Amino acid sequence: MIWLNKEKRKNKIKGIIFDLDGVLVKSHLDFRLISREIFGSQEKKPILEGINNIKNQEKRARAWKILEKHEKKAALNCTLTSGITELFKFLEQRGIKRSIVTRNSKKSICIILNRFKLSFNGIVSREDAPPKPAKEPVLLACRKMEISPKETIFLGDYEFDMISGRKAGVITALLRSNNQSFSENADVVVDSISEFTKLVRNYLATDLP
């Protein structure tokens, strides 16, 4: 665990926002393959932004269908990230609220929640707000949890998560991965969900019996 912004350690925590793919679940979304199927080559722009830039309505509709096909397949075959079950038990014991902020579709989220019997105080998909790295989905998640951004940690595994969280004023926690090992927009960096659980315990240490 590496703290990059020690001032944020003073904040009281009442809620946690989770990214979906790569954090809550391990999925097998092949973005290069998706990009090739939609655009004919690997786009430099992120897929959502690339689709929204397609001017032809029929081609844009086709692109959304391709993306949703891959997302559904990933949702049906993903696995729960190690340590999530234990973390959620702890959060329930401590009365800590939780929500999801993802660039994924609501349909895929519902598949995953139903498969693993998970529940959240708030869910924000790409249909609900401008996608990350915009701050709006994070702020919406805070409103759904009825807590302020300063009382919230956002756990993500990608730069868009950290940028979105930084803009919204929440505490940003980067779950290190092969694709993202550091971010200047992260307040703290962790290597696993179990390490993140320790982080939350430390935040609440003064309240523990």
C-alpha cells in the first residue's frame, strides 16, 4: 500500500465506489478485438468515444450491438475478484455504503449482480451519466449513496477511474494491474482487494472496538 496524498487519510469514510471490470470482477473483454470488429482497425480513441463519433446512424447502431455482444459474453463468463466477498461482509458489518461506476452497460451490470447475488446502494452505468473520465458519474454515485465526495473512496484499476475521481473530489485508490501500475491522480495505490480491505479498516480504526 502506497499513500501518495497523506492529507486524504484524515477524511472519514462512509462509502466506496467500485469500478466493475478489473475490480469487482475479472472479465475477458478484448478491447482490441472489439475495436477491430467495429472500426476495422484498432482505434486510438477509447471505444465509447469512437462509437459516439460515428455519424452514420446505422453504422453507429451496429457498433453498439457489437460492443453489447462482447459485454454480455464477458458478464456471463467473468469471475468475482478474490477478496471481494470478505470485503463486502466487512462493509456490511460497519455500515459502509457501496456503489458501482462503470463505462459498461446496465444490462451487463444486471447479469453480473444476479450471477453473484450482489447488491449496491447505487449503480451508475454509461446510460446514466457521461462516462468516465467525466466527474458526473462519480458525483451521481455519491448522491445515490447520500454522502459527500470527501467521505467516499473510489477504487479503480485504470487512469479514467482516477481522473474521474480526482475531478469529483473523492479519495482515489488505484488497484494496481499489469496495464496500470501508477497514477498521478491516485491518492493511494494497493496491490489487491485484501490490501484495500486493510486500507478501509485503517480508516475506521478509531471506531473499532
